[in-house]
Amino acid sequence: MKFLAGLFVALALASLVGFAWWTRELSPLDLSSDQHRPFIIVPNQSASAVSQALFDQKFIRSPSVAKIYFVLSGLDKKIKAGTYLLSPSTDLKNLLTSLTAGPRDIWVTIPEGWRREQIATRLASNLENFDTATFLSLTATLEGRLFPDTYLIPTYATPADIVDTLTATFNRKVGFIDQDSLILASLVERETKTTADRPIVAGILLKRLKANWPLQVDVAKDTYQHIGLPVAPIANPGLAAIEAVRRPQTTPYWFYLHAPDGTSHYAVTIEEHNLNIDKYLTR
């Protein structure tokens, strides 16, 4: 009986110690702090990585306890990327819960080759009360200069704020580019799928322009009938497409096609091109 009584006492003490430890780890790191600092969660960041970042930036006492709490509470499946203002005076439960309530800033990715209408749709799906009509009005002459990238956008940003961000990023990363080159880059972006293809296709399209051929690109149907470039960019190219136009690859090719499996096939003559069509596109 004495053994059982001792064992019970030991277990009770261990439980009390464990409870006290767990309670302490859930408590604020610095209850007296009145400072709020930004904390950024990147898209698809794991609960483990978030826990470690919270510890490294001195918001919590233990990354292990935070990770355990994330999993036990189910909050690990509800984390939302973006920027939060956090304080070390917040207890762990409320701090982790705040990371699922929605941030002040959110991550928005604009893929290469999107038109401004597609960009507006994505922004509207991520930002409450986003004014699509105003965005489209402000960007009416800016197609091609809305730089595709991943942005951390404040939830309160206006269409003008976002346009300024996109165009400023374009100016910083691209610098000066003449309008014809930008138009051509937009065609190359929409016509190609790989970095390797872009300078080759850029070279082919430039040869066609110099020879007064219609460009005949699928992404801009009017170029089948008219010689020269479209009047404006057809989309917003990424840096790789722009660099391909700046540094086109010289080849003997005049024709190209992309097979359904994603491979590219080039030809010097129309006869070779027609053979490629029969081989790779005709079923």
C-alpha cells in the first residue's frame, strides 16, 4: 500500500509540475510589453516553421509547445499567409488564433502572361470591396507594365496603391524598354512555356517582322492578317520574356509549334513545318 500511495503522490506531483510548466509556456513572453511588431507568414508556411519563426522573433517562449498547440487545436490547418501585428504580451492561445483570423496584409501572386482583367479578378477575390472598375480604368494604358510577381498587399490598399506598386516594380526590375519591344515580349510570354524557348521564339518573330511577314501567332489572331506588331501589349510579360526580346537567339528557323506534350519543334521551311504539324498536332 505504501508503494501505491507513493506512486500516486509521485504521479500527482509530476502532473502538477507538468501542468505548471505547460501553463507557463502558454503564458505571454513579456506581459509588460506594449510593443506590436510585424510578423510575416509566407504562403504554404508550415505550423512548425511558423512556430520557430515566432520563437526566433521573440514572440513566444517555446517553438515546440507552439507546434503542439497548433496541432492539438487544429489551428495548423487554418494559418493564413500575410503580415500580422503581434505583441509578446499576448498569450500563446490568442496569438496563434490571431494567425488564422486574417492578416493586415496578404500575399497575392500575379502570374506571368496575365492580362489586366485577370489581375483584377484575382485582386477582387483576395481583397474585400476591391473596386475592379477603378483598377481597369487606371490600367487602361498600362497593359504590359503591371509586373507579374508575388506581392504583399495591405487589405486596405486602393486600386491606385496597387497600380503604383505594380508599375514601380516594373520600373525597378525592367527599367527602360521601348513599346515595340514590350509588345513583342508580351507575345513571346504568351507563345512560350519554357525559358529555353523564349529567346528562340523571340528571334523567329523578329525575323518575321524584318522580312515583313505577318507574325501569325496564336495568342494574337489579328497578327495572322496584318504585318507588324499589335498596337499594344496583349498581356504582362515576365522578366524572362523581356530579356529574351533584348537578347534574342539567332537560328535558321522561321517556324515553330508546341506539341500537346509541351515540347517545341522548329522548322526552317514551310514544308518542314507542315511535316511537324502532321507529326505532332494531327491525330
